[in-house]
Amino acid sequence: MATTDMALQRSTLPLVLGIAFGLGTLGAIFPASAADAISFDAGKPWSQAIGNVSKTSDFHEYTVNAGAGKTLQINLISRNPNLFFRVLPADSSKPLVDTASTGETTWSTKPTADASYTVRVYEDPATVAGNDVTKYALQVGVF
């Protein structure tokens, strides 16, 4: 019985290694996308990011920092009424706002402590026709 078990282990080893290496290769083919940091020119309270989403890339994330007592304002400009954004604090997965439920294109907050936020601009893939690409401008102000 021990000989059969050894033969089975030897024959499955290449399969297991193949799967492990294959999954590692998928990570290289489909890398996790990192959020783009919003930066501000010296003395300028506003920054703008131009982007797009599509059926195959239905969201884009940005990070922004806001100091205590400063106002963080986000404006999303697009011709597509099915484009939304949500804002998440760095320490939570619960959005502070999701404009898919509010219909707003502008949102602001005034944090009481220094805070980092993730802004996700997204479109429901079910609303994207074929190869359509939705362009947008995300304006972010900290003042």
C-alpha cells in the first residue's frame, strides 16, 4: 500500500506545481490595480483627474488626503448619467457616500482629524453597451 501512495504522490506533484505556478502567472497577467493618488500643485486647493471606464474596466480608484478642519469636495463630471462615485474612509469598507443611491454629482465633508479616503468612480457594467467608453473628469478640492 505504501508503494501505491508514493506513486500517487509523485504523479500528483507535477499537477499541483502546475496549478500553483499557473495561478502565479495569472497574477502577472491580471495585476491588482492600485489607486491613483490625487496630488495638488503648491498653493492650489483643486486637482483634476481625467479618466474613463468601460465594460471591461468598470471602475477606477483614487486616494486623497484631507487635513483636519479642511473641506474635502468631490465633483464628478460626465455626460453619462450612469456614472457614479463612492467615497470610503481608509479605515472602513462602508462608504460615506455612494452617488448611485443619491444621484448627486458633488459631495463634501469636513473631517475632524487628518484622514485618507478612497474615491471609486464606477459604472454598472450592465449599462455599458458593447465597446462604449465613458470619459469623465474627477475634480477634488481640499480647502
